[in-house]
Amino acid sequence: MHRPPPCPPYRGRFAPSPTGPLHLGSLVAALGSWLLAEQAGGQWWLRMEDLDPPREVAGAAQQQLATLHALGFRPAGPLEWQSRRSALYQTALERLLDEGKAFACHCSRSDLAASQGIHHRCRTGALRPDPAVRLRVAPGTVISFEDGLQGTVRQDVHAEVGDFVLRRADRLWAYQLAVVIDDADQGMTDIVRGADLVESTPRQILLQRALGLPTPRYLHLPLVVDAQGDKLSKSSAAPAVDAHAPLPALRAAWLALGQQPAALSVCSDGSSFLRSASTLFEPMRLPRRHSIPVAALHNTADTNAD
């Protein structure tokens, strides 16, 4: 009897952007992705998504990495920096252009304002010296996938997104292209990240298909939001994780992942917390929600603070 090939080993990652210090929202993604990799007996890698210099904060990348190290996180593979991988993105872009799957677009934001920024055809106008490059999305292009936590996600990419950018007019690489190339190049089998990226996933699956790349499994964790419902990275009220006293933040992240609050009450530092968490983690308790208010987590977690 023919046996199917074995499933590839689990390989996940945490991929922050250096736009500020590590805060509770990003810690939830780091801890959740690490726990699921540990639970599967797989690997957990780190990648720095430093693609957008205008938004980056000087020193933020090194501060994030130092905080993760102080909390006890140790990646299984080499740290990658997206800013050093431009040649890979260029090769993929040229292939898509050569195959007619991508095209140069001279439209400005004002050109697309009437269609809410959705591109279905280029408007007539002056040619720009550095046009954007977009993926061509045909009418009727619908992508559906089963998220490991959020359930079935279905998107009409043509109607809801349109032809999307792969390289911007300022010649910076778009997130959608870079993340697809990097995940494939690094052999990622499982992508665990925040629920704000659920809507981006159909675009990434479409791009994977255009390039003949494998599609990993996806699981989108609930976002931690402030009192106004804003993601913490967009909130001025998001304090940095204290690398010198990591337990309150780790406990709050543990609660955000739906885990039993008393399970880790005796841990003394980040490393002991992670060791215990890896054995006590219950994936079935992960909240099937899009967001969680930060106040509820702090109020509960602080009762266990040292």
C-alpha cells in the first residue's frame, strides 16, 4: 500500500516590526506562537520585519530582541532581517512581471479615492517615474481558508481588495510580498499571529499560488486592545514590557491566551515561567475572539505580581 509522505515538522515564528518597544500585544503573539510550537514538538524562529524605515524607531529592534531574551525566549534558527533580503523579493517580483501576473501601476491615491482605494484598472494620467507594482487579481477571485482559531475565513479578493501592491511607489517592499517569500524560504509550516492580519491572509494565499509556494497553516490570536478598542501598537497607553520584571507581563499574556491564571503563580523568572507554561498550556482554551481589553488582563494579572 502506498503511504502518503510524512507531514513536515512544525516550524513557526514571531516576526515583530521595529516601530517601538515590545508591549503586551506583541508579547501575546510571541508567547502564543512559542507555546504552539512547543506543544507540537516543533521549532520557533524569530524574524525582524524592518521593511518600512519611515515608521521605524531607532534602537527599537535591538530593544525588542533584548526584551525577548530577558523573558527567556530562544529561537531555534538564525535571526533574519527583512531589510537584508531584497534580492529574494526582487527575483520573485521579476518572475511575476515576466509571467504577466503583476504589472506597473502609475495610479496615485487620489486616482483611487473614488473606489475607496481598491484598484481594478489603471486610470489615465501622467506616468510616474517610479510606479508601484501590483498583483493582478481577476474578477471572481475568492480565497477561503480554515483558520486554526477564528474558523472559516472567506474573502472575495477582487471585490474587497483589488489588485494589491507588491512594491510601493517609493520602492519599498510591500509586507504581503515579503512575508510570503520569507515564510516559504524559511520553511514555515504554521503562522501564528494577531487577528488584525486575518484580512491579509487571503492575499498571501493568492500570492503563494501565483508563485507556486506552499501555503502554511494559519492561526490568528485575539488582539489586546485599549479602552477605545485600538490595537496597542496604535495606542499611546501601551507601556513597554519591563525586561527586568517580566512576570506581570508574561502572566497577562498567559491570561490573554485563555489559560488558567493560577497555573503559573509560583514561577520566579521568565525562564521558569516558560518551562512551566510549555507543560501547562491547553490549546483548546485559546479564546475564539478577535480582541481582548487590556484592562481586564492587567486587573487579573496584577494579583499574582511579585
